[in-house]
Amino acid sequence: MKFEGTRDYVATDDLTMAVNAAVTLERPLLVKGEPGTGKTELARQVADALGLEIIEWNIKSTTKAQQGLYEYDAVSRLRDSQLGEERVHDVANYIRKGKLWQAFDADQKVVLLIDEVDKADIEFPNDLLQELDRMEFHVYETGETIRARHRPIVIITSNNEKELPDAFLRRCFFHYIRFPDPETLRKIVEVHHPSIKDALLTTALTQFYELREQPGLKKKPSTSEVLDWLKLLLAEDLGPDDLKRDGTNALPRLHGALLKNEQDVHLFERLAFMARGQR
């Protein structure tokens, strides 16, 4: 069982090595990187490449670790007892399986994606240490122990919004997805926009990297945003000449796909103003 990338996902050598190392070690793969660099998509592509089902657990700020195991619906049981329902005598009727339970209970190996783990409370990763390490947990209401029938491939993503506990990190294989260099980004674009002309792509990527490297930029545009931008350029049938800028117009065409806050827009407006003043 080896991941080598897919035709729809350009995986660098170090990324494929990280995936395969995590699979071999049977450790969760912790993937960090800027938002929009393909961390979530990686898990889906690993599942697709290996022919496995994927189970996705999307973490929110209110998510608790217990929800990944199971939830006991005591309110429904109380209501049913008041109505005299027969099902009330079996507590298992009120146990709702979480994503980890679904992964543990699957008939074959699956990919379990725990997406954006850093959104949750700082204790969230610690609360999953034993379950991810031993691949089992106890259901107190029924007295049963749930063990993984087939150890899932666990991929955990983080946008680096907060530090993760050392004990959690120690149990993971770590990989940081660096922002792609121009050659890799060109390959990624060609996967999504195979008909794009080379002259337009070269001009657009040159402009894109110039924008990303502008000092003082609050939010650098990501891979997903440059793909959206290029989609708009193609939809508008723009060519390399249409992207040309002069000192009086520092903002790129259709910049709303790339710049996502007013501070960064104002930064380029100020640059244009300063350039006009120097003429």
C-alpha cells in the first residue's frame, strides 16, 4: 500500500515520502501549512489512490473529542421513557457513533481525516491520545470496548493557528507543506487548467509571485486562490497584455480573487500613489 500521488493532485517527493512513512509506522500523519495549500485534499487523494473509503471529521471551535467517539442522547431516552417506548430498555438505541467509531468499525481499512485540529480547544488533541495510540475506547453506557477492526490511515491537518501539545506531536509523523515553487505551481495549474496558454500562465505566475512577496502583505494568496484567479482570467478571455501593469495601477486584474482584506488592497493602492508622485 503505497501512495505515489494522483493525476489530479501534484504531490512532491517529500510529501509522498511523508504519507508512506506514516502508513508504514501506523502513526497519524500531521500535515501543516498555509490555508489553501491542499492539506484536506491530500487526504481525499490518498484515499482515492489507495482505493479506500474516507471518513471526514471537520473540527470546529466547539468540537469535543468525545463527539468523535460517540454521543449518548439522554434527552431522547428520557422522552421515550415518558411515552412508554419499548426501545428505551436498550441503551444502545441512544448511542450515536462518532467518526472514530465509524472508522474503527469499518469492514476494511479507511482513511480518517481529522481536519483543522487546531480550531478546537487546546485539550482536544490530548483527549484523543489514547484512542489514536491504542486504537480502542470504552463505551461506559454499554460497558463495551470498541477496537479498530482495521487500523485506519489517520491524516490530521492544522493551519498552525495554535500550538499542539508535545505528547500529541510525539505520536504523529509530521510534514509541513511548503508553498510550491514556480515549477511545481505550474504543474498544479496545468492539472486544473490544462488548456491554459503558456504565455498567459507565465505572465500570471510572475505577477502572482511578485504579489506574494510584497513586503507588508497581511495575507499572502494561496494555491487555491491563484487557481480561482486563473479561472477568472480564462473566463474573461484575457491575455498576457491585459495583465500588464504600470506604476499608476499596482493592483492586478480581478484582484478580489487574490487579496482578501482591505489592508492589502490599500497597500497596493498606496504603492501606486507613491509611484505616481515620483513621476
